[in-house]
Amino acid sequence: MPQQGTLGVAVIGTGRMGADHVRRIDEVTNGARVAAVVDIDAERAKSIADRIEGCSAYTEPAAAMASPDVDALLIASPGPAHEAAVLQAFEHDLPVLCEKPLTPDAASALRLIEAEQRLGHRRVQVGFMRRYDADFTRLKSLLDAKEFGRALMLHCQHRNASTPPGFTSQMMINDSVVHEIDTTRWLLDQEITAVTVLRPTPSTAAPQNLSDPQLVLFETSGGAVVDVEIFVNCGFGYQVRCEAVCETGSARVGEESGLLTSSAGRWGGAVPQDFVDRFADAYDRQVQRWVDATRRGEIEGPSCWDGYAAAAVCEAGVNAQAIGRRTTAELIERPALYR
Amino acid sequence: MPQQGTLGVAVIGTGRMGADHVRRIDEVTNGARVAAVVDIDAERAKSIADRIEGCSAYTEPAAAMASPDVDALLIASPGPAHEAAVLQAFEHDLPVLCEKPLTPDAASALRLIEAEQRLGHRRVQVGFMRRYDADFTRLKSLLDAKEFGRALMLHCQHRNASTPPGFTSQMMINDSVVHEIDTTRWLLDQEITAVTVLRPTPSTAAPQNLSDPQLVLFETSGGAVVDVEIFVNCGFGYQVRCEAVCETGSARVGEESGLLTSSAGRWGGAVPQDFVDRFADAYDRQVQRWVDATRRGEIEGPSCWDGYAAAAVCEAGVNAQAIGRRTTAELIERPALYR
Amino acid sequence: MPQQGTLGVAVIGTGRMGADHVRRIDEVTNGARVAAVVDIDAERAKSIADRIEGCSAYTEPAAAMASPDVDALLIASPGPAHEAAVLQAFEHDLPVLCEKPLTPDAASALRLIEAEQRLGHRRVQVGFMRRYDADFTRLKSLLDAKEFGRALMLHCQHRNASTPPGFTSQMMINDSVVHEIDTTRWLLDQEITAVTVLRPTPSTAAPQNLSDPQLVLFETSGGAVVDVEIFVNCGFGYQVRCEAVCETGSARVGEESGLLTSSAGRWGGAVPQDFVDRFADAYDRQVQRWVDATRRGEIEGPSCWDGYAAAAVCEAGVNAQAIGRRTTAELIERPALYR
Amino acid sequence: MPQQGTLGVAVIGTGRMGADHVRRIDEVTNGARVAAVVDIDAERAKSIADRIEGCSAYTEPAAAMASPDVDALLIASPGPAHEAAVLQAFEHDLPVLCEKPLTPDAASALRLIEAEQRLGHRRVQVGFMRRYDADFTRLKSLLDAKEFGRALMLHCQHRNASTPPGFTSQMMINDSVVHEIDTTRWLLDQEITAVTVLRPTPSTAAPQNLSDPQLVLFETSGGAVVDVEIFVNCGFGYQVRCEAVCETGSARVGEESGLLTSSAGRWGGAVPQDFVDRFADAYDRQVQRWVDATRRGEIEGPSCWDGYAAAAVCEAGVNAQAIGRRTTAELIERPALYR
């Protein structure tokens, strides 16, 4: 892997997120290029590769990894395909930026943790892009500096305008609240030890069989309590807010800002309509930082451990949601590689 | 010399709240005058009465009620004294504005409800003054109009700078969260059916033996879920916020406003330091509206039922706090007088 | 005039403002009652008086002043009638709260100043109610304390949704900007020495012949510069904002606050639709403070000097508006009575 | 090793802004590389070039332009050196991103306009980076869409914490207000036709001989009026705000946002301390967009005409500042190349 020079990235999976990452690396990211795209749909892969100079198309991740042009992998295929791709990457000792979730469940995430330990060094960064959002980064700095003492509680809201067909209550945990799971663990530097889910009478705007909204509660290893409103059919846009309540002060991000207007008897601003709009900069920064680190031969950002912990807490959350009671989240002891 | 039609009010209890109500009726409220003050400390009562034209001092509520100058009672004595005073007021059929709590527990509140039913008409308004705050009133109007559909959740924060000596975890429910209990019941027009209390590791700023902050959860008869942060030693001031999450929109009150400054690398405003500062107008408006209604021979505002329901939920809350589990709140069937 | 007891007020003029003051004194103000109403329309006066206990109706201010029930005057008749009414009040040595403007021009205001000096003590408070607005009061305190050093500039915006028929460019100065004239003089404790008016191409929403909006500039005796946007057909509501730029910080009032909503892709709040909505509390507080002071035998608040200075600056402003050039505002030396 | 199609940029001048642009192109910008750096200080140039693969050092702009590795120029040398460098770039027909000001005065800017017309196509983009700020871009879109009708006024504030030694009143126009000059012309799509400068008594925090703050007024060809507070020793940070007052609504950018804290009796956020902090993203986006356009063989963004117009208005502004009167700004007829 070149220490100098442009990083050749293979993007695995070219669906919505994958195609966006191809565009990002091609047009936004400094110091990297799309060397390969991989998709089981050969035609789709080829049509993308043809538009980018020096980019090859593959249908198998392994084939791309074997190319001398490929220095690193960005995995954006569906979650169930992640484990195999990451294991192959370990064989080639290639750095990986793996879209969240690391894998769909804790057991498979644990297998990756074991494999990475056998490899002996970290290779995987998980795509929890909120860690690269400018406001969340400021909040993290404030908490790390203990400016207001220890964090005692987090209040989180996570709202989507609406859900695509087939969205389930379990996905509210696995696909949506998983971000608050990582945010909680990252901001507090603590593991989540128990989950409780409260389900109010659903909104009439929610699709049938979807219990929306829900209130998800976390307890952490350091004794903090976290409440998360997850509301995926709020109708009015995409809103992510987080307030950290500390011993001598509180700090919030995600409040309204930007262009303010007054007209027709109202003042205010626009609510972004989806996560791409809200977190576009965070996605750009995430990939850029991963490329920069990879070119230096380093690894930083969320690890397999973070992917595993999120998966384990999601499992507890889905269970808590189903049985309507507090459920503990059990983690293995943290391996030395991830300390 | 009082103009004809002016309401003669006896203020029972002249501690912090009582003395403030005396000042309010004397200097702020239109259409009323302080006709009597009652305190077990005779000297204290006399020194206040002497400063107000036409005001008599008593040590017994009953003596004041017997005076022809007294048209109505404002009870601001300690909670345990409320029941006897209200019962005596019923004997004289006098209108009462009773500071919260109505009584210290549900059983005694129930006795007042029974007595008022025997009396046959409402005489008591309970001092839940948030119902008279301009911002909360706007929120109530928006919810009543179902502008954004049904309310699904409330997120509440209730913070005090610090607590006086002797403040207990139970008082966090009975004296502080009781406001959110009434706010929830009033805003949603539903009863609270269950309470859960989560206790994070206390702040080091909290006095020993005080589990501060806490997260209190309500479930309501209409299926709504409410979370309340109660943090009575937050250090930085007095903050009360409430967000109603509805089917097609959310609405918040209690956000920062007023004088905005930029200086020394910071922008922002002042945080009020106590509830008198934050809710001064609500207190004024509460007494004014009570006086106005009383002079018209009417009764409005929070009733004995509201006082009883708050007491019953407080009992459930204190229990939930102690046992660390969800506790149901059981209410008697709502009597016709309060429908 | 009674030092104790309820203040008997005669309200002169029962148009929009006058009728509102009658309601205020009758229903809101503590310590005062409407003893008399005066209107050239006898029937109108009588119909109001009939609804208030102990209130008499008159068609002549002098007749009301002669009544033993009248302790003080609130003048809310049209501006041209103020001079005569105030002079008569001086004859009866009665305290006066006079709606702005004191008089319609500087010459007549000066005659009142001379008369009040002959009387030998202040009797008149002018109705610049912004001085009683909670936010403006906080701004004044900050400036008086020189928290951020000396004020160097003020930026003001004054917007109305729309104007009634017959509203002229001159009225934009005399009826609207007159508030910023008083605000400037009060906040800075300086006189205005020159006025410049810039007239952008009018809004198509402005009535024909109305040059709306305009930018009005003040220079003050202490070397401060003030810009005022006056826009009386902005369409979206009533907005009054003021930012004081000081040596080490800036401070603003009038920013958005209150109930915040998120819905239909927008977040924000309501813009009040007129000055009664925005400044209701200031009006209440103004009259209350005047009653309180009058009952103590004192006079405070904006004086005849403030009314005269506003009139003189309005004259300079109307002139600057007409000739399109900077115009100096000349004041007589400030008499001892007003220092 | 640069990928094919990568734009080789020579950065002329490696002072504060130049060094920052070198870092930007090397680390942030996609699709470009620093092929050469030019500085009269040969050692400085060499030490920078040595850290970047494939980057050569020069002391003469002409020498860099002659290199086959150089595809485009980013000029960040002092303003007086811009004219010669741009003229040489025209000889080589190279695309140029020229830091503002285009040149220090209108006459020299006009010479560049004439030379670019002789060249027959646009080659120069001027570094008015606010046009790339996310919030200003939203404001521009709203104005272009005439969402609230025509813009009637702009209110602008431009504040710096403090000035370096040697900063003059003229520089307040030429270096600071020049941004509002471009913002006004860009947002309104109109030329500025007259300038007036008002000078309040300076802040005691201002260095001797610096008349700080000032209020600068623009009148535009479309009849709009613009006021600009320029305050370069405000002490508390860097603040840039702009409100467009339109026929049926107003729109503002630059208001406070980001991380909100409550502590020690205050709520609020941090004020950025300089323009790099506030406009970092705009700088990144500006260079990226210039690189993208240049690689497509196109030119967009602020032109020589914009540079000339800014210089001409600055001249009028400095004159207005000196004589204390309104000064007209005269522009040549806009050449076809810039329409």
C-alpha cells in the first residue's frame, strides 16, 4: 500500500450509499480515486466504472482486492454481505471503511473482532459518520474536556419525515437508533448496559403495524441515563438533536440555524428533508479522514469493537421493544486490540 | 378605601409564598384587596396587616373567615394545614385559591373532593400557575386545536440551580415534578396511569443522599409517553422546557429568548435564577384570573380533582423512585362535579 | 390628591387607545379606577361610563377636571387637542399621562415646557411605552451599567404589516419613527442632533404615494450613529428590534422567541400582528407605574422635555425626508426642571 | 503520482493566505495538486515545495507559468503585484483564481478588463469567497427566486475582534467593506451608485487614528439602500451578518447557531474568532469549484468586472469617508464579455 500517492479505493456495492461514495471519492475527496467498483449486477458496475478514468468493474469483492490498483476498500453492500467482504479484506490486509452496520448481529460482529485480533492490527473503520459532524465534534470536545463536569444524561431526538415501504419496528432500532447507540458510546466513552423501550399509541401517520414513535432508554456502564425519541414518520423533515446534561451545565447540538426568514406571519427556517442534506459534510469528512489516515498507514475512527457493541445493543433493544421490559446488554470483555 | 365590588381576600400563611401573594394582591391585582392575613405567628401577621389599609391580622383561619370583610381565601400555609383550612372554607362557602399541593397525599385530597361534592359546587382552585404562563398557554391552545394532530410524547426538563438544606429525593417528585404532573394532565387532557423513575449516578454537585438528577417517565390514559428530567442542583439557573411531539409536527416552549448579547467570545443570554423570576407573570395572572372569576361568582382553573390527581401520581412516583420499577397510578372514578 | 386610596382617573378621548386605557384601568391596573371619561361624542362617553361603577361622562376635559372624584388625567385624545388639555391640567395641578405625541409640533411642545416651568414642578408623563417593555428595560440596564462600555451605534428595525388608508410618509416619522427617536434618546441619554433619510425604491406592496420603506439615520450629541429601518407595509407582521453596538460587546432585543414549532418542512414561530400584541405588557406596566407614582405624589417616566425633543426631531426628520439631505435638529437649552 | 486530468496549480505568493491555499489544494481539494509555488523569498518557496511531491519552487510568476506542469494559477501575492501576474497569465492563457482585491484601484482593474477583452474570453475568477458560503448561497437562491418579491434594503454587520498594527480607516473600506460591496452587487445583481460614510465617535478600544466603527451606506442602480456596520475592534470575535428586507418578507444569515450551552447563569454559544474559522468551508468550496470548472475548461465565479466594480466602489467609499459626504460611484459601461 503506497504511503505516498493517491489511494486506489474499491467501492463494494453501488446502491444508494455506494453510488454516493463513488461520487464522493471521485469528486470531493482529496488524495483518493475510485480504482474499482464491485456489484453483483455486472452491468451496473460497468456503467459506473466507464464514467471514471482508470476504474475497473467487478462482480466479486475478492477479484477487486486482487487488483494491484486497489489499496483500500469502502464496503457499502447490504449488511449481510459485510462479514465475508471484511474477512477477505483481512486476507489481503487491506484497510476498510465499512458502512454501518458492521454486520447485522452481534455474533457475526464478534467473529470479525476475533479475525481482526488474529490479524494483529486494526484494519476496519465503521461508518458512524456522526462522529465527523462539526456540531457533534464540538459536543464531544466539550465532554472530553469535562468543561461542565461529568455527563449525567443525554436527551436525543431522531426524526425522519417518513419511511419507505417495509420499514419495521425492529429497523427503528437497527437502522435508526443504532446511530444514537454509537453516539452515546462515543460521547460518553461508556458501554450501554441496559435498554428499555416505551411505545406510545402510534401516530395515525405511521404505516400499519409500525409502532411509531418510540422512546428508547439506555443505561450505561458509568451510570448515565439516555432517552431517545425515535419517530420515523414525523412528516415534517429530518431532525437530529442531542443534549448532554452535565454536572454544572448542559450542551446541545442540532438546534435550528442557517437561513432565517420572516414572512406571512411566521419566522423560522427550513427543516432538512433527509439525512444526506443534514449530514452531507459529515459523510465527506468521514471518507476524507479515512483516506488521509490510510495513506499515512494508520487507522482511526469507529472500530470493529464499535460495530460489535452497536450490534449487541441493537439486539437488546429489539428484545426490549418486543417484551416491553428493560433488557440488559451483555458484551464480551474488550480485547486489547480495541483498548 | 376599597371601591365597591372589590374582593376582600384573606391570605392564610405569610411565609415566602404567602408574603408574595399579599404583595401581589396589594400592589398588582386589580379588583381585590388584602382584607386579612392569618399566621400562627401573631406578631408576623400583625406587622404585615399594619402596612395595609383595612387589613386585619388573625392567628386562626376560622376567625378570618368569620369576618364580613373576607370574601375569598388564598391559602399559602404549609401543605399539611391545607385540608383543615379548605374544609372550614367549605363551611363558609368561600372561594379558595389553594397553593399547590392541594394536600400532601392522595387520601386527604380525596376527602376534600368528597367534601366539595357534598357542598354541591366547586369552590377550590389549585395553584398550578404554569397554566397561566404565556408560553404554556400558547402550547395548550395549539394542542387543543389539534394543529399538528394528537400529542404522542412530551419531553420535559425542569432544572433548579440548587436546593435548600433538607431537600429529599421524595421532594423532587412532590415539590418539583408535581408541576410536570399537572402540566401533562392539563396539556394532554389525560390522566397519568403509570410512573417509572430512572436514577443516573448522582452529580457530585448534589448534596449527599440526594439522587439528583432523575429521569421520570409517565404513561397516560390516552397512550402518550412523557419523560421528565428533574435536576435540582444543575448549578446554572432555573430552566423549564416542554416539547410536545405530535403526529405531524412538534411544538416547544421554554427555549431561550429575551436580551441577546455578544461579548468576550460568547453570544447568548441570561438564565433566570429561580422560579419567581421565570414565572412572575404567571403568578400575577393566576391570582388576577382567580379574582376576576370569583367576583363574577364563578370558579375556573385547576380543581380539587387536579390537586388529587397530582397527589396520587406523586405517590406512584415516590414509590417508583423507591423500588426502581414502573408503578401504576390508580385514581377513583372522576366525580360528576369535576367533569 | 389622596396619598392613600384608589386613584380616580379621567380618561380624555375614548378612541382606540383611549378605550383600551379605560379597559386597562378598570380591569388590569391596581390602585386606580376610571372616575370619568371625556369625549366630544357625548353618547359614546356615556355608554362607556355606564358600564363602570362610579364613572361619569363629560364632553369637556375642563368639566372632568373640576370633579372632586378626579385625581389624575390620562389624555388619549387626538394630538392637536393635547396642548389645551395639558394646560388646563396645569391649572388644576393634576398629574397627567399623555399619549404620544405630547403635541404635534415642537413649538407647541415648547409652550407646554414653559407652562410646566411656570407651574414649578413636573406634572406630565408622556406615553412612550417602550420604556416599560421588559426587554427594552433590560437593554437600558445593560447600557446604564456600561457593561460593554459606551454605546457607539444602534441598529433598529420597525415594521408594520400594513397601513390604514391615508397614512403618509410624514406619518412614518411622526407616528412610527417617533418611537425610535424616544428609544434612542432614552437608551443613550443623549439628544439627537441631525437626521438623514434615505428612500429606496418603494415596495410594490406600498400604497401609491407612500415611500415605504425608508432608512432614517440619527447622529447624537454624544457622537453615536443610529440607523432605523421603517417599513410600514412589510406584510408579515409587527417587528421591533434594536441592537446596541458597544465598545466591547453588542446587545439586542426584539429577536424571535416564544412558542417554537416544527411542521411541514419549516421550524419557527409566529410574528405578532400588531403593536398591541407585542407591547401589551408594556402598556399595562406604563399605566401601573404612573398610577403608583401618582399615588405617592411623585412623577417619573418620559417628561414634557422628552415629548418636545421627539417633536423637534420629528420636524427635522420630516424635513430631511423631503429635501433628501442631512438636517440638523436644534433644541433649546434644557431647562432646570428637566435635568 | 498525480492521476491524469489532475489540475496542476501554481500558487503565487506564500504568505498567510497563500500558504493556506497550498494546504487546501494539497490536502482538501479533489482533482488538483500544487505543481509550483512562487515567492520572492526563494528559501520560503523551496521549503514549501520540498514538502509536496512534484512541486517546484520559483521566485518569478513568469517562470512558473512557463512550466508544462502548471495548468492554472492561484494568485495570493500582495494586491499591488496582482496586475502584472494576471497580465502574464493572459499571455499564457492560463486560468486564474485571484485573491481579492483584483487590484488595489479601479484604474488598474480597468486595465485588466481591457486586457481580458483583448484576450477574448474570461480567464479570471476573483476570490470573493462569501459567494461560496452555504448560508449566503441560500440567501442568494431565495432572492433570485423572488420568494419575497424584490429586495429593498440590506442590513449588514461586519465585525472583527481586533486589527493588526498599521490598519487604517481606508483599509476598513478596501480590505473589509469590500466584502459587503461584492455581497451587495452579487445578492442584488445591481451596481452600487453612491456611497456615504458616517463616523461615530470611535471606540476607546480602537487604535489611535482609527475611526472605528463606521456606518457605510450604499445606494444601488435598482434603488436599493444598504447599510453596513464595519467594526474592526469589537473585541469579542468575528461576526458577519446580512439581512435582506424584501417586499413581503425578510431573510437573514449569519445568526448564531451550532453548539448551545447553559452554564454559570448564561446560555449561548461561541463567537468564532476570525474569518478562517467562520468561512473555512467557503474557502474550501471556492477553490474546489474553481478547480472543477477549470478542468472542464470553463470559468465561473466573480470576474474581473466584479473585481473592478469593487475597486471603483472602494474608491468612492474612501472618498466619502474622507469628505464626510455622499459620493457617487462611476463605472464604465459593462463590456459584453462580462454580461
